[in-house]
Amino acid sequence: HSLCKVLYNTVPTMATMATLSRAVGFAARNQCRLKHSATQVNRLFKKNPARFRVEKRMGIERVPKPLDAPKFPEIFEVNFLPNGWSAPPPADQVPEYPFRVTRTKNKPNDGTGFLPVYSKFRKDGTKAITVVKRLTGDKELFVEEMRSVLDIPEPFNPTDDKIRCRVGGTIEVDGNRVREVKHWLTGLGF
């Protein structure tokens, strides 16, 4: 336990970092408590109200940039069936966009599939996330357009962003925004 006290009360240097790397196994075996928990780090360093007061005193204001109007207006009228399906417009009437969301496939009788927009629930159903799959093309422009349609400003800290790009053409949005996203995509002609 004396090593825990030394590690807990010292400022990290090269020597203490080497000691710390050797003591990782010791800390795991003896339940050595590190300096700050994740909640404390969040409170003390990331969302500290004192930092906001100092920034205000120095004249640094964190005002979000105003959102641009959507570049691609909704062209088509949207009609949804009770099961969530909407008929796509004829292919020759859809303009070319720098991004594309393809519908699901392999429906009976060569039917047109659904838009790949789903809701996902995490943390025992308390956190809702909207997932948009099968996106190809310019993802940055798609996210920028989605921000303006859903009225989600770009955050100052990228880790606090409510829209995330995942691997394989998947976009995640915090909150259950499935209806709004489907309405927007159907209005564009997808």
C-alpha cells in the first residue's frame, strides 16, 4: 500500500511512469485507487463551470455557428404506409446527389424495399440512437445536410458531437429521429 500512496501523491515523471508501468499488476491485485474517476475527470476538466466563467471574463464566447439552410430541398411529396414503407419516385425524376442511400433488397415479387433508417436503444433502453445505413458518396456533405435538416449544431468539442460517422456507410444520430430522417430522405427521392 505504500507504493499506492507514492503513486497517488506524486507528479508523473519519467521515473514514476516506469514505476507505474511495473506497478500495474500490483494495483490490480491490491485495488489501488487512482487519482480521479471518469466522473471526476468529466466534472473537473471537461465540463468545469469555472472554465466557462474564465472564458466569459476573457471575452471568449462559445456561440454555435448558425446552421446553413439545406442545400437540397425536398422535391417529392411524402406518403408513408402504416408499416413505414413509402413508394420511391420514378428513377428518371430523381436528381443526382453527391451521396446516395440505397433501399433494402430481396423483397417478394421484386418489390422496392424500405429506407435503411433504424432506431437502436442502448443502456437498458434509456439512450435512443438513430442509425442510417447503406450510405455511399460524400459522407461529410450528407452529415452537413442532416445537421441543417435536424437542427443539430456542430459542437466545439468533437467528442460531444451528436452525429457520428461509423465504418461501412453508417451514420448514427443521438435521439430517436427515425421519422424525421425518413421523411427527409423520401422527400429527396431515395
